[in-house]
Amino acid sequence: MFKESETIKFKKTTAELKEAVVSISAILNKHGRGEVYFGIKDDGPVVGQTIGKNTIKDVTQTIVDNIEPK
């Protein structure tokens, strides 16, 4: 089982993308680097996620569109 930390955050699904962007911004502001994983519950169990062909592109675009500087 994985553990969250100040530089590692878990989101159960990409439906939590807004929250993920907030987490990414906070991690970058404080530490300059970090990781957000989808398909993992906050308390660590991996639940996985089925994604469509555009999911990675959509997640990437949402992050790029909402975090400054680019």
C-alpha cells in the first residue's frame, strides 16, 4: 500500500481533476516537484481506473490551462 505525503497525492478517479490541479499547484509552490496519482484512494488502496483514448490528453490540457507559470 502507498502513502500520501507532502509531495505525493492520490485521487480515486480523474473526476477529481479540479482537486488534483489544486494539489499540484500546492506541491509545486512548496516543493517545486511532486506527483499526483489517479486510481488510488486517499488512504492508499489501488482501485485502478478505466480511461478513454483522450483521458491523458484532457488531464494534461487541464493542468497546462490552470497552472502558472507554464
